[in-house]
Amino acid sequence: MMSSEGMIMAEKNQLKKYREKRNFKETPEPKGGVKKKSKKPIFVIQQHDASHMHYDFRLEINGVLKSWAIPKGPSLNPAIKRLAVLTEDHPMDYANFEGVIPEGNYGGGTVMVWDFGTYENIKKISMKEGFKKGQLEFFLDGQKLHGAFALVRTNFRGKEQWLFIKMRDEYASAKKNPVTTQKKSALTGRTLRQIAKEEA
Ligand code: MN
């Protein structure tokens, strides 16, 4: 158990970047905080119609949402490796955020909760260790995505890069593509356009 003081320090450090990038007088995004871990750890994938459309994949690890921007979104095909760009830790409350970040603000554009659910660590080391090593393997139990996935850190032309990969199991598919066939919010059933209109 972490002491409350330790919790506050961890919070300051872990969410510093997140808070520095945002003006909470302008953005409806949550200020949030570090939380005690959920019974089952959660994940969320948010489609983000910003300057470039992308999908933000977030995994609960030690009281925050570790986050990666995946330009093309997840694939169910184990042969396809999707680039995942590590971004700043987000607060747990962010998992429920769906709305519009006003133009001119960091990440300005519409955010939709494309998928959410819980996950299970399927590697023999902790998620914290896995993150440090750049080797995460987890089983997703979402509204849309199911099965085993991996996030692997590689070195590409001297630059560290993460790849998001579907692992081989009964949920893998070279044909199904939920990014194009299941476009609505897993939280509210709305389209990006509806969210943009209703939350503006
Ligand atoms: Mn984003």
C-alpha cells in the first residue's frame, strides 16, 4: 500500500505532463488524479479527430492510463504491426471522456470512446515491469476487441517505437476490421459527427 503522501507525489510526477499541456478553463477534459487500482484493470480506445485522425489506446498501469496514439487504429490481423506512439500518462477519469476539445487547445478536436473494457496481463512479469522492458502482453475483454494483444517497443533507425500487434488466437482475423465496420461510440452509440454536433 502506498501512503497518501506517496500517492500525492506519484500523482504530481505521473500526471505533470498531462496537466502542463492543458488549460482546464478551456478544455472539458478531466483534470483527474491517480487512483487506486480497479478490481480488474481497464483499457479504453478513443478515436480522436484532431489535426490527424488517430486512435488513443490507454491501459491502466499503476493508477494512471498509459497511453499510445495509434494512427491507423487496432488491427485483428497478427501479420499487421501498427505503429503506436507513446504519449503522456492520462488520469483514470479520462476513460469516460467523450466530447469536443476546443480548437486552439492541445489535441483540439472530437473524442469518441471507440472501445472500453477490462484486460488481463498474460505475461509472467508485472505490467509495470513489462512497460519498462517494452514488452506488454494482455488479453482484452472489450465491447469490440477481444483476445490477446501485444505492445512491443522496438528500435527503428535509432528511434524508439512501439508496435501494437494482435497475437494469434481464436479472436485473430485477417478479414474482420472493426475500425471500419464498428464506427460508433461504445459508450453512447454516437458517431463522431453526432458527438461534434452535440458537445460543441
Ligand atoms: Mn489523441
